[in-house]
Amino acid sequence: MMMYIIPSMIMFCCGVYGFITRKNMIAILISLELMLNSVDINFVVFNRFLFPGQLEGMMFTLFAIAIAAAETALAIAIIVNIFRVARNIDIRDLTKMKF
């Protein structure tokens, strides 16, 4: 079990580090997806070891992947609209969007 938890923990920590340190919206979105994927790995691993004959963790993971895909599409659309207005996707330049 630990051979699945440790890479998942490393993925999550890399995602948190990227989310905190990056200033580019695309890099932040990739870091967020990295964190979500590590949580999905944990769902499958804990379901496999706690309830080996059931598929609830795997079904929940598939549902989470579908939600993450929709969230990514929406975030990319928002980032494209911000780029059209500000000509930059750096977080520090988002004050240009204020009225």
C-alpha cells in the first residue's frame, strides 16, 4: 500500500509547491490538476485495500476525472478571455480586469 501512497504524496506536494510558487495561470492549472490526480490515486488505493471487492472508489475516481476535465475546459476559457483583455496571463497583472 505504501508503494502507492508515497508517489501520490510526492505528486500532491509537487502540485502544492507549483500552485504556490507559479505566477502563470496555465502553470497553476497544471499544478491543480496534479493535486487532483494524486487524490484520485489515493481514492483507488484506499478502495482497493479497504474494500477489495467493491468499486466505489474507482467509480468516484472516474466521476472526479470527468469533473476535472470540465473544470479544466472552463479554466482554459477563462484564461483565454483574460489574455484577450490583459495580453498576459500573469497573476500579478490581473488588476487590469478591475472596473
